[in-house]
Amino acid sequence: MGIKFSTRTGSVAGSHRAGASVAGVGDVALEVSDLVVRADNSRGFSELLHGVSLQVASGTMHGLVGETGSGKSMTAAAVMGLLPKGVSVVSGSIKLRDRELVGLGPKELHDLRGPAFGMVFQNPRTALHPMYNVGTQMSRVLEAHTGFSRRERRARIFEFLRMAGIAEPQRIAQAYPHELSGGLAQRVVIATSLICDPTFLIADEPTTGLDATVQRQILELLARLQGELGLSVLMITHDLSIVAQYCASVSVMHVGDVVESGKVRQVLHTPTASYTQKLLRASRLEFVTQRERATA
Ligand SMILES: Nc1ncnc2c1ncn2[C@@H]1O[C@H](COP(=O)(O)OP(=O)(O)O)[C@@H](O)[C@H]1O
Ligand SMILES: [Mg+2]
């Protein structure tokens, strides 16, 4: 087809979903270069990321896929400045647009989260504080990062809950996390993660643990919001079918390294890394088994 393919996603044009309304599609929203992360403990240290590089093109959804333990969440945590205790960045660079994040202090990183990037994780209920109702939690995020008045905050909370597909925002704003279903709780988390107008969203296994129908609804919601708001999204998953359906480009991780990056079509149809081929074979087997189960 004459499409030039690069093993780095930065040269990949924006996804069709993002549309032409987004200025600067094709720019790089996030660039991680040669990121080395290690964990220190009393017995010494172990390297968890061995020089991870990946790029997320502006206004697109980029998948980060790999089996459990490959370092996907560590990569995300490094980007967000939320590495667990004892784990640190040794070298490399993480650039959000032109801003270098490696070396920023905790206060600067805290101020960036919210306005700069939203975060959505697996298990939405643990992301919500059990003691406060939805409206209060969302209001606190706005208080921390904006100067909105009480009335403005209220209006914005309802607007974002509605945008996340919640039909009765007033009622849900009064609800406590334990009163919400998993899917509803994830919608609340998504609304909260976007309420400070970030341009970048990190979703780490956002639908793992939800049942299949709800999973689909949440992915459709994220895809819709990505397109409507022109977000750049790093979608972390162990599920290649999610990448195939929702992402424009993908990086494949294997034991602390990115082994392959590129457009989804290219990587899934003509993988170059042997690990990607293995992952594809395994997931095809899984699809077959699912189909067999369905027809059994
Ligand atoms: N707090 C921690 N301290 C040290 N090592 C960790 C910690 N959490 C996870 N790890 C290790 O880091 C590696 C990558 O984990 P992770 O990024 O969570 O993988 P993934 O998200 O791809 O399943 C694994 O080998 C895991 O055991
Ligand atoms: Mg993980």
C-alpha cells in the first residue's frame, strides 16, 4: 500500500477517531526514552525496566501490551511519578510534550497530575475514597487544582458525570462508592480523571475485573471521549483484542523491555519480534477456546 512504517510510533499519523479538529495531531504527546527503573531492597537491587522507549502520538490511543509482570504498570507509574517505595528511575527520560518529568519533585508532580494527565486504573472502587460521596471527591480534585467557586464546581461535576454516560448525575454525586456497581464506579473514576481538562490519559487495565458487557461499555466510553476531547491515551492491557479494536498504535512489552512498536495493523499482522508472534499465537488460541466454549 506504500505506507511507510516506522518501528517507533512517533512518525505514525493520528488515529482517524481523533479527527481533524485536534490541533497538532501527529505531534508526540508522550515520549519515554531509554527508561531504566530499579527496585532496591535489603538484599540488593533488581532492574525492572531495562531501557524502555515508547511514544504516544498526540490525539491517539496507544496500547501498551504484554503479559503480567512485564513492566507495564511500572512504566505507567514512572510516567505519573507514582513509583512504589524503594523503586526509582535510574536513567532515561520521560517527556510530556516538551516537559521533562524525570527529576521533578513530588510537589511539582502532584501539581501536574489532574491538569496534565488523568489516570484510570483497574478496580475503580479502590481508586475512590470509601468515606466520601462522589460529589465531594470530585469537588476535592477541583479544589486542589483550580480556583472554581462552589457553584462552578457543582456544575462541572454534573457535566463530567453526564459526559461519562451517567444519566442521573445529581443522584450519583450523592452516592458513596460501595453503592455503585463496578461499571458505574469506573465511569465516576473516568469523569474525575478528566475534570481538570488533561490532554493525556493513562488507563492501566481499566476493564480487567469487570464483566464482558460492562468492559465493552467502558472501552467504548474511553474511545468516544478520546475522540471527542482529542485526548492522547496510553491504554495498558494484557489483552491483544482490546489493542486490535481500540488502539491506533501499540508497544509490546516483555520482561522490562519494549520489544516492538508500531501501528496496530502492522504489528498484529506482520509482527517482527518473536515475542509478539508468540503473544499473538497465544491470544489466537484463546479466541478459539472462547469460541469453542460459546458453541459448546
Ligand atoms: N513494589 C515493587 N517493588 C519491587 N518490584 C516490584 C514491585 N511491584 C512490582 N514489582 C515487579 O516489577 C515487575 C513489573 O511489574 P508490573 O509493572 O506490575 O507488571 P505488569 O503491569 O506488566 O503486570 C514485576 O517483576 C514485579 O514483580
Ligand atoms: Mg499491571
